Amino acid sequence: MIRKPLPVLATVAAFGLLAAACGSSGSDEAATETTKAAGTATTAASTTTGAPATTAPFKTPTSMDEWEKVWEAERAAVVKKIQDNKWGVSADGKTLTGPDGFTVDLSKCAGGSWNATEGLTDTEIKFGHTISLSGTTADYGNATKTAKLMFDYYGNKGLLTDSNGKNRKVAYIVKDDGYDPARTIPLVDELIDSEKVFAMWSLGTGPNLRTYDKLNQRCIPSIFMQSGHPAFGDPVNHPWTVGAPQMSYSTEAVLWAAFIGQHLNEFPGGKVKVASLIMNNDFGNIYDASFKAAIAADSVLKDKVTYVSQKVEPQAPTIDDPMTTLAAGKPDVFIAMVAAQQCTQAVTVAANNGMKEAVKYKMQPATCSGSGYINKEKVGGDGKASEGWWLVNPGFKDLNDPAQFTDPFVAWARKLMQDNGIDPKASSSFSTGIFYAWPLIQTWAIAGKLKGGLTRANELIAARTLQMTHPGYLPGVKLHLNGNTDAFSTEAGVFQQWDATGQIWVVKPPVIDLDGKSKPCAWDLPTASCK
């Protein structure tokens, strides 16, 4: 279902170029960078259409066979680009080079004792994953079930056979950290020291921030790991880490600010009170800091927006108390900067404390995109509690949207789950596993075709050169990395509003495409900002 297009402010494009807002705690630096970027806003906004930016119109495949042929050609193009430019490991084995100045000194890997093929056998890729299987964020663990389906499917299909003739499948090792960084650290140590995995994933901003230094020092790939924090777009200082294949949390916060700017005239005097519920950790704090910076950097919004917030612990069983405090302040806009079950709780609590009717615009985070967090099975009753909530979808198709059921990839993914006893509707995290595993598998397949076959170095150079069409993305959303200049694989999104009658997120076109516009972020943990 498509409704009237939502207008896009030129300032959206300007904000999208802002590296300082990707973690600055709302400072003059953020405002300065936004002002510099404003000159390119009109050009960037004019490219925000529903069609991919290619030399020829992209014809969407109508079957999985057609999709596979598209991906085969795209993988071959990436391989050719790497080979033609002679990117890769130097003859002396000391340097890895790639596009746009991308360089890694391999002699520094693990003090010179690095093994580029550790975790590989002739038949296996040993892959480690720390994720929450327990606690309030346990639903995210469902992503491992469908990621495994993807690994098994393409392993059995032979896609991971490399240029040395090694036909490998994925040995997938999952550890439960309960979304607690203190638990993640020893589990990562176990996976890289005892299990000796080839590559890693971890779920969550905090868990990744506490372990990505070690993984980079050891030169262990963590590609398309599960966080959209801007820190994971740092190809110079943390080349072995690539963030989630979705827009960064900072870009999302900027789009919230732009949305509010579009609707200022709907409030008395053009002034608006915004309230947020913030998960009290690195994840929630980057949303908060980026939103503050976006407001402060806008010459109109900074004088028109009053911003209040409450924090909630990640493992808090309920959010009633902070939501009651926010409701008492009578906000005009509410933004949930939370994750997992707290997204659903925000909907149900708002329906019970009067915010559903009193607050004109209510926003869910992209971390809870998909109908599985907000449908009537989750919120209860007739599902009307969710009516009218908004979302900036980071570009993913909803595998439970009936309008998408004829899409060949959606139909294939749903059948893959159902054939293995998984109900796609039971959790949106099932979709996450599908969507995140797909680009990692493609990266391994590309790396395997490079000189030397699959190695950690070849995986990294394949990732940093990747340009493919992700079948789980909405048309107009790109999957693209480019060396040191484009460190975020996806920077696009689309506004959606929940229709409780149809039980679907209704797309508000156009797709807002900021591909290649976000600057890399050298994250400084002590100051919680980009340097």
C-alpha cells in the first residue's frame, strides 16, 4: 500500500553529511559541519528517488534464478575491479591495499604472528557470534536461527567453493552474552583464542565497542556485525570492522529532526516539545547525542524545540515509570530510543497512560523495524494500540507484509523459514538473520575468487570494494562500500506509518538516499564522540 509521498527537507541531505553529529554531544563542531554541508543539500535531495543510481535502469528480477544470475554478475564485477587495480596483499605479505587509499599494515597483525587462514579447514569456515539469547533482548537471538539457514543453504549450494577448490560450509558457533558487554568480552576471547574462529559477529553497540579494538589488533574480520553505531564506519583505525547493513543511528536521528522540522507549523507558535525514552547504554546514548546535535545545528529548530528525556536500563522489565514521567510533561512528539521488547512496551504503555491520543507524533527506532514488534500479536487486543506510530525504516522489506509476498526473494525467504519449522510472523529478528547473513555470504564468495582463495585479507578487501543489489532492500537502497571514503554499507531509509487495520507499515515515499554522504567516524570512547 502506497500513500501520498512525504516531502523531504533539503536539510535532511545536509544533516546526512554530518560526521560530527555522529556522536558529538551536541556541540558547535556539529553546527559548523552542518553549515558547510548545506551547500550540497539541494543536489543530494534531488537524487532521492525510488530508482537505483546505475548507468542503466535496473530491472527487478522476477524469480530467484534471475536474482542469482544478477548476483553472479555483480560478484564477478567486484572480483574484476580488485584484480584490474591490483588490490590485495603485497608480494612480501606485509601490506593490504584497496580502493580510495585503503591500506592495512599486515605486519602489525597480532604482533606479526597473524594467521590469515585461521579458522578455515578444507571443508569449514568457523564463524563466531555473540548475541543475546536471554533477558529482555532475547528476541534478537532469533536472528541466529535464520542466519544459520542462510549459511547452510548457500554452503550446500556450493557458493563458498573458492579458487583453490575448497568447498566449505559454515561452522556457526553462537554464544549468549545477554546483551551485556561484560559478558561479551570473555566470550569473544573464547571464540578467538580457544575456538580460533575465522571471523566474528557480535550484536549490540556496547558489546562491539568493548571488543572491536582487540579484533582489529588481531586482524579478525567482523563484517556486517549487528550495530548501526557510527563508530563502526572507521576504515583507517578499525579497518576489520564494518557496521550493520543499515543506516547509522546518527543518520536516523537526523531524519527524526528533519521530520519535526516539516511539521513545526502544526503546533502553536511553531514550537514543539519532544520527549524521548533512552536506553541507558552506548546504543541509546548515540541516538540521544545525535538528535541533540541535529536540533542544535538547525537555525530554526534550535529555537523551536524543547527536548526532554528519561533513561531506562537495558534489562529493566518494565518502562512504566519513565514513560509516566514523560507523559506528565505533555510532549507533542515522542521518540523511543530503545530496542527489543522495550519497543513493544513503548506502544502498550503509551496506550495505557494517554500518550497515544495526546502525543501527535510517536516514533519507533529502526532497531525495531518490521511488524513483529508492533503487530496485534505483540501489543494485544485488536492491535489498535499501535495505530499511527511512525518509523524510519532503514531500507528493509518486511517479510510479513502481504504486499511483498509476491516478491521472489521475500517468497523464497518465507518458504525457507517455513520449511524449517519457523513462523516468519513470530519475530522480526528472523528477518534480521536473513538480511544480515546475505551480504556476508556474498563477501565470502567474492573473497574466495581472489588470488589465494578465501583468507581474512581477501574477505576484507572484498568487503571494502563491495557493490551489490541486496534483495531484502526496498528499491532505491544501495549496498555499497568504497575503501576509505565510503565506510557505511547502507545510508538510506524511508518513513513509514503503522496501519493497525492492515497490520502493516505503510511506506511514505521517496527513499531518502544518502549513499556515500556520511563521513567516516574515528570514535573516541572516553569522550563519546567522533574525532
